[in-house]
Amino acid sequence: MAKKLSRTVLTLCLAIHMIRAGAVFSRPRNPGAVLSNPAAIARAGSVDFAVSNGTAKASGAVLRNPARTDRVGAVDFTVSNGTVNKKIGDDCHHDTVVALANYRAGKSDLWFYHITHHAGTTIFGLAQKNGLQEAQSDKHGEFVPTHDPNIFHMWGETLHGPGGKLPADPLNDHVPCSSNQFVSMIIWRHPLSRILAGDGSWTTTPKEHVDKCNTDNYGLRWLIGKPTQEQLTESDLVFAEQRLDMFDIVLITEDITDTSKMLCRDLGWKDCSILQKEHTNPVDRLPQDVYQRWADRNAYEMKLYRHAVERSKEMMASHARGPLATENINVLTETPKRVSSFEVMDNEEEMHWVCA
């Protein structure tokens, strides 16, 4: 009896030690959690993951939760119907300062991702004004490096290049985003402002089309390749923020006059002047119940918008990139009730929402 009790106590002590060491987890780990022990056994649900030097391998067969994503070490696993699939994020790490210098020296490609009604057509027009031409090869759905600063690779919006959402799989499988001969940029817009944009398919008003796809985290879904019919999670927001961080230049539609100054400093363009056009604040256009419904529904993308604003401000203030005039910056990052909407195009009706 004493021998059995001693064995039980020893087992309990060993289990406590392993839990404290971060080696064993007896319940599902939260998405985004990271093992503190680089070589350990982690338990997600009832699936064991062996982690060694940052590489995770699944062992075990039974799952309590049939569909979820867990992070072990630095590797994501999507679990579906008892099958564990390795899900790797974007491997787009490169030296932004070097890549920008290479572009100015004529040795890098410039890739722009344009989401519908984010003023990307205005950016394209500015690029043309600076002597750039759209990459013809991109219209066929593939990225062909040219290392020519006069070529503008433009994806996303249906009028230019490969249309629609970015892929959900690693972006580095589609563009050379880990190269120092690749510069990427994006422009981001507040989701409630974007909802009310005039469109060639339909225009959302306080009484019409209030639950269409453009009212549900449209920009975030385009960024990560998440279908409209699938519910978003915190993991999607984390993925979206990580993917946004990959971009070397982040412009903000609501502050396009000032953020576009980065195009002269970072890319060496000669003309970066864009006139800001102010439209009525969404809170002043919408009934309170509609406004609140959209604010709640787009909570993830409003967090992403604030993240984009902070990233853009950091880029503008970057000492490594050099001085940039930042007087009179007026980017509003408070709650959506305080956000002012600005447009830079007179007519957006040639654009079309894409629901998929």
C-alpha cells in the first residue's frame, strides 16, 4: 500500500513539474499560444505535438474538438474531423530598408495590393503620373519579377491584375515577399466608411443592402482569403495583423494626403500629392441601430484598422528610412463614432463588390 502511494505521489510530482515547465497541457491551448520549452510534448485537446527546434509534429489520433487551430512552438495546426494539418503562416521576412534602397536603385519589384473602395485606383493613377506602367503578366494570374522600378504590380481590385482575395495559404508561394528585391504596399480604409461607398453592383444605404457581404469585415477577409460565409475568429485577426505587418508601406485612406508622402521618401517618386476629400461621417448618416449593428459586426476589422494606422505612423516616423514631413497629420483612431471618412475619387461606380 505504501509503495503504491509512493508511486502515486511521484507521478503527481512529475506531472506538476512538467506542467510548470510548459511541457504538457491537459486542455486545448488557446490559438496563438507559444511553447516556452523549445523541445517538449504539448497536448492540444487530446492530440500530442512533439516540438523540436521550432518544428512541430503531431502524434496521437483522437480529438475532443473536431475543428480548430492550435499553435505549438511557431507552427499552426488546423484540426478537422480528426485530421491534423500543418498550417504555416507567411514567410515574408526581409530587410525593408534594403528592399526600398534596391527599388530606388532600380533593382526591386513594387507590388501593390488594392482592396475595393480603398482608393487604390487613385494610387494607381499617381503611379502612372510618376512614369510607372501596370505589369501585363500579372493579368494572367502570376507574378513575374522584372526588378524594373517602372513596372507596377497591382493585385486585388477586379480591374487590375489577379482579382479578389489574397490566398489563405502562405503568401510567399505566390510572390517573392521574402526577397530584398521585392517591395510591397497596401492602403487601408475604415470599414464603416467603406460600407457606404458608391458601387457598380449596389450601394449600401441606411435602408438598403444593410446585410450584404460588404458590411462584414470585407477588407480583412480580402487580406487573409477568408470566405464570406465563414465566421471570423480571433485567430483570423492575428493572421490579418501578421500579414499586414509584411507590407513595407501602409497608406491610410483617411489620411492619404500625409501618408502618401512616404511614396516620395521610400520609392523616390517625384509627385506624391493627393487631395483629401471629406465625406459625411458614418455616424451622422446612419440610424443608431444600423450603425451599432455594423460596428459590432466589424469589430475585428476595426481593430485591424487601428493596427494599420499605428503601423503607418511608425513607418512615417522611421529614422532608418529618413526624414519625412509629418505636419498636420490628423488620423483618427478612436471609436468608430469619431471616425471621419474621406474620398479621393469622384466616382467609384466602376468598382464592384466581390462576394465569395
